[in-house]
Amino acid sequence: GEAATVSASNATPPPALVGAYGAISGQVETLRMRGGLPRANAVKYVHEKHGVNTLACVCAIDRATLTALMNYWVPQVRVAGLSELVGNALVMEGEQRQELEDGLRTLL
């Protein structure tokens, strides 16, 4: 089949961050998002072809970076940490858990 792609040419850049950087921060943010386009295309492809809806990261830096990218390019896919998934799966004896809507306790 044909690979799904996201186009950077018609993407609307995110609003500029408020602060000392002003309009420059919006340009930097746009560059960051465009730099992540190859990763976004890969995630969009597996989302559409295989129904993937969660991206698990081992590294906290990757999680922070990929969360912003997925929110921008492929908002249907959420990002979670591997240790978060394991921690949520563990149930200690006598533990009382509340049901969560998204199923993850620390989902960004």
C-alpha cells in the first residue's frame, strides 16, 4: 500500500511562546516540529496501517520531545514512558486503585 505522510509545507506553526524570545521562539518551534517530520511520518504510518495509538519511550528526554511532536503532527497517538507502563501494570497486594479514563497515571 501507499505510505501515509504528513506535509510540512502546509502545516500551521504553533503559536509563539510568550517571553523573552518573542516571535523568534515561534520560528524555532516551527523548525523543531519540521525536524521531527520523519519520525511523525513513521508514527502516522503505523497508526494508520496497524492502529497504533500509544508510543512507548525508554528515555524521558525522548518522551518529552516526542510528546510535543505527536501532539503537533499525529494527535491520535499518545506518548508514554516504559517505566510508567510497567508501574501502572503492577498492583500491590491490598492496593486500592481508582479507574482512570485514559488508563495511564502520568500521561502528558
